[in-house]
Amino acid sequence: MKNQSFIFKIIAVLLCFSFFSPLGADTSSTTPEPYRENEFPQFLKDARRFEIITLGALPFVSIQTTLGYSTILYFQHDFEGAYFPNPFAAATYSQDEQIGILLTSLGICVGIGLTDLIIQIVKRNKAKKRSAIQNSDLIITPVIDDRPKKPLPPPDGFFSENMPDQDGVELINEEVSGVQ
């Protein structure tokens, strides 16, 4: 009885402190400051994204893996009703089968996370290269072609007799002898 009253007094004192402690505190400084642009290194941002995608995919991949394993068992046992694939039914798998399903799911999830990580790294490197090219002192000089331009053929594809070209020069169709 003596221990219960002592514990009750300690709990009462802690509750009083927890209720009355914010009264004298400066609450204007409790607003969190937004993150700065380079507060975290890129490696940590990539690791966090990898973790979120890997663990976020785990429930969905686990259901699909269980359904796939159930379907394989269904086919192996000649379509018996006892082996009909139902991932939400009570687990009738042995401990080894459950561990196999879990490890397969984890492997697939890690593969999904690594694929996303690789895609993000490739995109970031491509954007850096594009930015470096756009920010460089690259000068594009047009090539001027001084050769005389040949006249374009008319829309029907043949020049008619004595047809003037675009510059007003008259074109004359002549037969060239000696050409077979």
C-alpha cells in the first residue's frame, strides 16, 4: 500500500510538471525552421528515398509474392480446390515457406528501390551535363554556304520547256548527245 501511494505521488508530480511547464515557455521559437537547400548531403537524400520506396513497396509485393506462390502450388497439384490461390486466407504455409515468401518479397523490394535509385542518379547526372552545356561559353557559328544554289524542280517533278526558275533565269531543256 505504501508503494502504491509513493508511485501515485510521483505520477501526480510529473503530470503537474507536464501540464504547467509550457506556461512559462517562449512558444514563438517552437515553430520549426525549414530545411536549407544543402543541409543534407545528396547521399542521405538518396538513401532516404531508397528506404521509403523499398519499405513502401513491401506490403504490395508481399501480397503479389504470396499470390504467385499460391498459384504455383495450385498448378503443381493439378488444380485441386485446397490449393486455390487466396493471399488473404488463413496461412497454411510451413515456416520455411513463409520465410521463403518473405525473403523473396524483400529481394524484389530491394530491386525496386535500387532501380529507382539508379534512375534518379542517371537523371541527376544528365541534368548536370545539360546545365553545364547551357552555362558554358559555347559559341555557335553558322556555316555560310557560298555555292550557287540549284533551282528546285516544280511540284509535278519535271521542268517544262523554257521555264524560268526562282531567280528569273530561263531554263532550257536540251538533249545531251552521247549519253546513253
